[in-house]
Amino acid sequence: SSGEVSAAQPTAGSPPASTPEEASARLLDAWRANSREAAAQVARDAAVDALFVRSAEPTAVFKGCGTVGTGWSRCVIATATELILLAPETTGGGQIYISFIQRRPLDYPIEYAPAVPTAAPTV
């Protein structure tokens, strides 16, 4: 098992996320599956409510995590029409939850580490 949890098959009592990237990817999976229950395993109610105001776009992809100009940590879901910034929160037990989301235009300035490391080019 890779440790990834697919929200398409929500598991009751799934373990909390241990990284912002994991929480973000699981929240996107839950949104795509239209599963508020799965989303609630990795996000606070306010974030779930704000995300599920709209149905998931088929083009939505998790782009990675980084910082916005103020130095705040954010993870990014990109759709065809907007960026959805996810705010990770670490609990005292080291568990990661998405505490709130912010919808921003596609040209919003944010730097983030790619979600999938790219291999060095082969020569």
C-alpha cells in the first residue's frame, strides 16, 4: 500500500493526514467524489463548506504547496477558472487539517513546490 487514501472509496475513521500535501490531495479526491464525509477527515467544516459550494471541475489538479507573499503556507488546487488556496493547520498531535480555503484568479502570484518531483533529465 502506498499510504494514499482515495476518497472514491471513503474509509470510516481514516487516519488524519500527516503532511499538507497529503491533506490537500485527499481533500481534492473527496471533492471529486462529492464526499463531504471524506473531506471532513482532512479539513475543518468551514473549508469543506466553502469548497463544496461548487461542484468539482474535471480539470481540477493539485499543484503543490508553497507560500504566498505574506509568508503564509498555502497548498494549491488549480481549475480551469481559478486557483483554490488551501490553508494547512497543524494540531498539537502533529495532524494536518485544511483550516480554510481562498478562491483566487488564475494569475494570483504564488510560488509553490511542484506536487510531483520531476526526475532529472536522462542524458
